Amino acid sequence: MSAPHAVVTGGAGFIGSHLVERLVASGHRVTVFDAAESPADSRAAGQVSEHVSGDVRDRDALGRAIRPGVDVVYHLAASVGVDQYLARPLEVIDINVTGTRNVLDLAAKAGTRLVVASTSEVFGKNPNVPWREDDDRVLGPTTTDRWAYSSSKALTEHLTFAFARAHGLDATIVRYFNVYGPRQRPAYLVSRSVHRALNGLPPIVYDQGKQTRCFTFVDDVTEGTFLAGTHPDSPGEAINVGGTTETTITDAVHLITELTGTEAPTIPVDTSRSFGATYEDLPRRVPDNTKARELLGWTPRTTLREGLARTIEWARANPRWLAQLDSGAT
């Protein structure tokens, strides 16, 4: 029997490159679709069967990857990050919606299984945590750019379920919660704080740092994504993939400074002054991961301390990453 063939859109990205490693380790033949090259430190960089370069909005380029004979497509290509949706909200919407529509069209025609990566942002600011997969979305006004990303990803979910009903597509949605780990660009709380600490810069804390998040190490997220694409009962489901341990932003930053051996006062940022009405933060973001546990047999295994230690160890060993510019929103 030939090895199963998987396509990973965004396979050169942060989560995508880790997923490619997991697929290669499990015996899959993997095609990466991404405009960028795979990271040099990826264990699977030299083991992918094919790398197709392109933008997910380019249907012709995408069609060279998603074609008959492919068994499963993991769609992770997206425009992500606060800095992105504040600076380029139109591009965020276009990449996420148009790109996903192209993936859905081609996957349906190729008769392949599909896993679409989504986000906890779709729940918006629903105060009733933990969030189950079928809980309500509570959003702010359309004049606040924060909700452009949330709405674009929610629309990709609507498109996915519509394609599943109209075309019989075997599709699963996974919703990620505050993923961190090696290779993440320094634009997110953990990656940016590690990057600044190891470069001798004080960490930045937004709005007093009392907000809580449930941080999930990338290896755990990768395993949940892999299971969503291989379990026979996952098609037709949206599944939260995230830990349930709440940590305040301040405590996470303090743990990073402890593990990096750095001591510096934090730089407080008032988002209402820095970003104005284009941004709105969330006080809590907590998943109910019962479905992932009961359906997929998945639970996160990596504590925040362990995951941060592994991330910091990787960062110290990768001077090219440390030399990147801080790309977070300020």
C-alpha cells in the first residue's frame, strides 16, 4: 500500500512546519504549499515530497498541489496576528476568505479529506467561558479592526460547513487557542517576550496584564490537528484545540523572564491610547476541550513552564530568529 499523501497549505509557517514534521514521521508523503521555503531547522525540511510555491488566492498555483490522488489537505495558510489585522485588514480578509474558498473548491473536486485551521477569535468577547464549540459569537462593531480577523475566520467556517453539506466534503475545523513554541515570529505574547528578553530588551505588557489566556504548546496543537485529519469520526465537526489552564499575561511574562535569567521592568502599553478604536482586547479566552478529549483522545501534555523552556532553548540556538525585527504591534 502506498503512503498516504497529505498537502499542507502554509506548510512553511509556524504551526504548518511542525505539522509537516508530524506527518512525515507518521509515514505520510507530504506536499507543502507556501510562498516561503520551509524553515532550515525543520527536521522535515529535506523530507517533503514536493514544495509548491504560491499564494492561496492563486487558484492555478494551488491546483498544482491539491489534485486527485491527495488523501488529506490541512489548510493552515492564513494572515494572522494583531499587527496584521491592524495594518492590513483588507489583506487579512482576502487571504482568509478567498484562499479558503479556493481550497474548498479544489478539495471537493479532488475528493480529498480536509482540515481547516480556525481560531479562538471566532468566539469574540463572549463572557461565558469556557467556550464550547457551539457557543455564541459576541463581537464588537465593524469599525474595530480587531473583529476583521475573527469575522474572516468565522466566514471560512461557514464556507467549510456549506461545502460539506452541498458537496459531501469530509471536512473538519480545528480552533486553536494561543499557540506558542519554536519558529513563531516575534509578534505574539510568548514569542515577542522571549525575543525581547534574549535581546536584552524589557518585555511589553498590554493593559496591566490582568487578561488571562490558555497557552498551548505547538507540539500539542500539531498532534490535535493530525488526529483531526486521521480520525474517522471528525469530519463535520468543529473542535477546540487548546489547553484549559488560565495564566495571566503578567504571570506568563514573569515566567519568561525567570527562565531566560533576565530582569527588567516591563513596559506598560495602554491599547486605547496606542491603537485607538481599531483595537479591543479580551479579558479571558478559555476553551472547553471536552470534544477533543472524547472524540480524538487528545489532551495537551506540555505545561507552560516546560513549553517555555523548550521555546527558549530553541531560540538561544537560532541566532537568525533572534536577529529578526520585533514585529509585534506597539
